[in-house]
Amino acid sequence: MLSARHRRTLALVLLTVGLHLLGLVALVRHGGVADGVVSRPPPLMQARVIAAPAPEVAPAAAPPPPVLLPPPPVASLAPPPFEVAPAPAVSAPPLAPIAIDAGAAARLLDVESVQLAASPPPAEAASAAPAAPVGKAYRADVPPSATIVLEVLRKDADGTVWHGEAAMAWRQGDGQYKMTLEAGIRVLIARVNLVVLESVGQVDGGGFVPRSMTEKRRGRALTTTRFGQDERQITFSAAPARYRLLPGTQDKATIPLQLAAIARADSAQLQGNIDILVGEDKDAAVFRFVLAGQEEIDTPMGRLATWHLSRPPRAGAYGARLDIWLAPSLGWLPVRIDNLESNGATTTQTIKTISRPDAG
């Protein structure tokens, strides 16, 4: 019989042997025995490090990103093909045979300014096909005979400022009229004329009906523009171009007073676009005015209530702006005329006096 102490010792030995056997079995299962050599079991800490790569495998198991579907066909949203929209050319033909004014020739005073108008078309092209009617017919009441003197202030593009005067005189009666316009600068006590325009013709219910206009500029030859009422053509002594004469056609001397005549007949006619064909020294042009508003302006004759008409620049046509102020209290006469050229030069003409041959 073993004593209690021996039994405890034996139990401890058996327990130790059992633990070693368990460790050996574990090594065999995990490939720890090679060529008869038994590897030591790895420390507990190494076992944990080996197990750690598991999280790195997790992303590979994540579902793949969704596949985007192709966009819907573009054809279903596409605009109509370009062939169905040649609309911009529809409204152009009526004005095509007529040159559009550059603005410089429309001024009452034009001192060595650059003419911006497009070159007139060749004579054969202008006369080959008559132009379609342009603008509207207006009722007009020509103002009574008078003489207007205007104070002129010009500022050139380089900043040079000079002063002058312009005088517009017209006489009308028995269905006829004659108009003279002189513009110049003051030199000491004298005035040097730089341009003189003379226009003659008839007057009727449509206003001024020019027959001819002459233009004489300082240092240049005199030119004549003829408005053939019988052959219905506008011709020029300084150019071979020909234009169809339309009802209401004016020259550049009569255009300010023609606007006054339209307003005198019915000021409601000033609403919307006012299109008037104007014969100049070498070609014809369409002047398009719009009513800019009603304004009060200061003049040497006092503060006047006016209707402001403007011919703004038109892209691709002319770059100058022409503004005319008509005074209802003075029979709708033009009391101020401004011209802003595309190069920045400005000319302002403001009424100083009005005299009438039948007054007094």
C-alpha cells in the first residue's frame, strides 16, 4: 500500500505526463513533427499573431460595387436637326438691297469724321431686282417756315473740344419746300462753314418729298443726290449705285424735320420702330428710330419738355448712335441733336433761337 504522500507524488507525475502527451498530439496534428524532430509548441502569443490576418481577408468577401447601367440613348432628347430652322434669313430680304446707315452721315454737323457706312453695292446689283417696301407709311404735318440756330459742341476722340453753330432754315408753301442747312465753327468773330446742305422738293400728307439734295463740304467737290419721282429711283452724282425710291423717303437734311412732321400729325405714330429710308451723298440707308422716353432738358431757350427719339447702334450694320429731342411746346421742332460715333467722338447741337418769316 502506498502512503498518502506517495499517492500524491504519483498523481502529480501522471498529470505531468498527460499534459506532455496532449501537447505532443497537438504538434502532430499541426505538422509540428518533421524527420523525427519534435518542434516545441509555439508560445501562446505567436498563436495569436498568426490568427490576426483574418480581418484582411474580410474586404475580399465584400460584395462588388454595383454596375452602372448605360445612359439612355441621346437621340430621344436631341433637338430637331438644323435643317428645319433656317429662320434668321426670313426677315432679312426686305432690307437686303438697301445699305444700312453708319450714322456719320445722319449728323447735322460732320467735321472730317470717318464714314462708317458699308460700301454701296455695284450698280448692276442694285438695279437688277427692286427692293421690297421698307418701313411704314406715316401721316405728316410739315412745320411752318422757320429758321433754327443751334449751338454746337464737339469733342473729338482725342479729347479736343471746339464750338460752332448750325443753322437750319426751311420755307414751304404752295406744295413746295426749300431747305438749307449750314454748319461751321467760330473763328474769332467770324464763322467758317464746314458743310452746306440744300434740299428742294414737294410737301404732301406724307411730309417732305425730296427731289434733289446737294452737299458741299469744305475742301471737297459738290455732290448731288436725286430722287426721281417718275422713275422711282434714287441716284447719285458721286456714285453709280441706284436704289428704289419708296414712299416717305427723306434726305439727311430733311430727316429731323420729317420726324417733327410725323409727331405733329399724330404723336402716337412715334410708338414702336420708326423706319425711314434716307438718301445720302453716295448711297441710301434705313434709319430706325425708337422712342426712348419723355424728358426735360436745359437749353439756351430755357428748360423744355421733350420726346426723346434714338437711333441706337445695330450690330453688323452701324456703330454710331443718333438722338433727337422734339419739343411739343415748340410745334415738335427738334431742339437737341446728339451724335455718338463708334470711335468715341461726340457732337451735341442745342437750340439757341427760332425765328419765323411771318412773325411780326
